Amino acid sequence: MVDGVDAVAAVHNRWGLGCKGMTEFLAAVAASWQACLTVLHDLPEAWRAELVAEVSDFVRFNRAAIRQSGTVQDAQMQVTLMVAGRSGYRRLPLMGVAEWDREQLLEAVAALRQEVPQLPPDPFLVLPSGSQQSHVVHPGVMPPWSEVMADLVATVQGLDFTGLYAGGPQVRAYADSAGQSHWFQTDGFTLDYSLFNAQQRAVKGYYADRTWDVGRLRAQIAELTQQLALLAHPAKTLPPGRYRTYLAPAAVAELVGMLSWGGISEAAMRQGTSALLPLRRGERHLAACFSLRENFQAIAVPQFSDQGDWAPALLPLIERGELVQTLVSNRTAKEYGVAANGAVQGESLRAPEILPGSLPDDQVCAALDRGLYVANLHYLNWSDQATGRITGMTRYACFWVERGQWVAPIENLRFDESLYHFWGTGLMDLTQTQTLIPATDTYDHRSLGGTRVPGMLVEDFHYTL
């Protein structure tokens, strides 16, 4: 295990990818970005430019030892050219060498000038407007790399620990021909991991922050180790049916994520595919204790959209069970004649938060009394989108509870339930404490932010298999 830490340090030393190396790369990318914007500002056409950049350390663990490590430094720029109601885009890597990056940008613009006039016109194309500018930097407080890895390895020694650490600075930037300019930079890490017992049952954990606190990690590992011990007991097989269920924050976050797929989108409402359409029509209702909003103050993601639009710091979507607004992009606004509210083009959630309830965390099992404690869900999908029905599977540490005590782990169950039940008629309460479940996806690049939610207690949650 020490050899693994030394190996990662060797990679950093070879490529100069300590804090100084990370800073130098992002500074070079920022300079190239500005040089490219200078080129774009001289164009007669309307344009948009976006930047995604990162310097990320990745370390894969298996059986509590470092098995694979590496560092990715990457910057991708996308430029969109708009001519006569038509648009096209090119994506190019920024090398951090201004002369090279300007040259490849000019080649991309030349190609777009040839292609865009041949494309069909877009009646709902929205040209850049406004002049808003922002510059947001969230610095991290991290000890030397070798200390982080040594802390982590020592904490999980003797455990069957498997996981992925990803850390380092990330950038999102935007600029356009109207004069809008935004820069967002944050430094942090995520640790997405599982602990396994001898029976190969697992508990799931996340640790994410901008500040490394080994004490916090140790406390989390200790709590999950207690759950892992209970997983060694014989599993209880439950017949299909309806059971009172406590859904822990990680499970709740999975359910919230479904609203980004034909749920809270105004375009989906107008096209008749939104699962929340019965709520807007007043045909169905949610519980008065349920409120959902976008909270850009509490969740570190850019407040600007992929079109440069600025979202409110707090954007209420559902208040006390009532739908107050949906996510509206500028394209949807133009198509349907409604007001935009800073949503991205896909009208997905970026900083979702469910407000807390009144259930104390230490009273969860007592309030559950007899039923299921569900830590995680996966494989979620709409089973009947028109009625808000979602199906999926329980996962990891899920337990049967009797008289307010964990009795036995359960075999995995499939559920099929309507959001109008688990956030409506069946919602008994939400916990007083919220948890930020980090976004750990690494498709194309590391994700930002996460979902801030409490746990929730539901009466008669429906399990089908």
C-alpha cells in the first residue's frame, strides 16, 4: 500500500502536477481562452464560446490498496457560429499555448463559415444578448498529495475497501458576441467507495468537499462498518407488497434525478410528456411538507447556463406540494412565448435541493417502527411517465426493521411507485438534516455539484418483485 502512494507521488513529480503544476496549466488555459476570445470578438457573426477544463487526479482502490492512478489535464472549447438563423459548432482542445490555440480556432471558424449557410434554418434559434459578467472561484484547502493518500490508506487498512478518488480544480467558462462573460472555478474532490464483507455484500459511501478532513472520513467509515457487520446476518426474503419505507438521502437523490428526464422541464410540459403535467393541471397533488428548488448558494455549480443566461440564486420549483414553476431555457421561452429562468438547453436540474422536514435523524428507525430501511437505489426508469411511476431496484445496505431496530439485511427488491405517492399521499415526513450527494460521473469530464436532500419516510411503498 505504501508502494501505491509512492507510485502516485512519482507521477506527480515526473509531470510537475503538484499544486504548482495544476495552477500553471489552468493559468495557461485561461490565457489561451482570452486569446481565443480576442479572435472571436473581431468576427462579424454572432457567436458563443464555452470552456470545460480540469486537472484531475484519479486513484482506483481495491482491497484497500492503490491499484491504478493517473492525472488528466484537459481543456475543451466549443465555439458556435450563428448566421442568418442557422448555427453550427466545433469543439477543439485548448493546449494552453496561445499561438497554437488561436490557429486551430481560426481553422474551426473557417470551416463553420463554409458549413453553417448550408444548414436548415432554426426558427427558435436565440441570438446572444445582454452584457452580464461574473468571475467565481471556490478555492480548496488540501494538504500535500502524499498526505491525502497516506490518510486514506491508513483509514481503510484491514477493510475490503473499493473505490475511486477524483480530485483537483475544474473550470467552466462562457462568452459570447453580445459581451457576456462568465468564469467559474472550483477545487475539490470526491471519494466514491464501497466496503465489502466476507459474503460480498456491500455498503456504499461518499465523501466530497473542498477541504480534506481525515477525521470526518474516519467517522463515516466507522458508521458504515457497523452496517457492514449487520450485513453478515442471514438475509430476509420479503414477498412483493407495500411496506413502510425509510429512504436514505442517497436513495432520495436517485429519485430526484428522474425529474431531469421529462419531469421539471417546461418543454416536456408543452409537449405533453412531463410526469408533472397532472400536478400542473391540478389533477394530482404532492404533500404540503415537500418543497423542491434549485439552490446555487449551497451547491457549487455555475449559475450561468450553456447559453450564458443567469439563473436566480434560489429558484423555487415546488413549494409545499404546489408546482410554482418549471425550468425554462431561452429556446423554450422563444418557442412558447414564456419567460426564461436561466435553465440549460436540456432543462435539467443543476443544483437540486429538497427542503428538510421535522423528523430527527436519531428517530428514523423509531418512526419507521416496522418496515424497510433503504440506503440506495439504482437502475431507475419511468415505468409510466404520464402518471409519474418510477421503477428501480434496492441496492447495497438495505435492512428489515422491527420495533425500531435493524433485524436483518434484505434480498434486493424491485419497486414500482408513483411520485404522487412517495412525495404525495404516502409521504409521512422528511429528516431535519440534509445531505449533499455528490455528482461523481466522469463522462467526458468530471461532474460538478450534487443533490442536497434529506431522508424521507414513506407509508406503503410498493415493491413488485
